[in-house]
Amino acid sequence: MESYEFIVKSRREDIDFINKIIEAYEGLGVVRTTSPKEGLLTIITTNDFKDDLKKIILDLGNKYVVAEILEEGKWKGQL
């Protein structure tokens, strides 16, 4: 099973909320804070769940927090 990643730009104060929402969907994805000062997150999932995760990220960004997908694609292997 291949892994897939989303690079997401947010606000520093939104990082914890985004992480908790993704954690609530057990097994959907793993959130890594790449740069807390810049609000950059990497959210890693599998190819099977990438569409569901993308919908959640977009919904969060449209309704609740700043969450802009900057890049997505095959996981580059960085944690």
C-alpha cells in the first residue's frame, strides 16, 4: 500500500485543532508539523484514504480554520 501526503499551510494557532480533527478519524492520517512558525503541516495517509482526507482538509479550510493545500502527491518518505 503506497502512502500519500498533503502539504498544508495554516496558521500557527490552528495546528492543534487540525491535528485533533485528523486524529479523531482513527487511521485516516498522521499529522506532522513541518514548520510551526510558518504553519506548515504534512499530513500522511494512504492512497485508499487520500480523497476522504482531501475533503476533510478542504472542509476545515472553508468553515473552521486556515487550511490551504499547497502540494499533494506520493509520500516523499520524510517524517
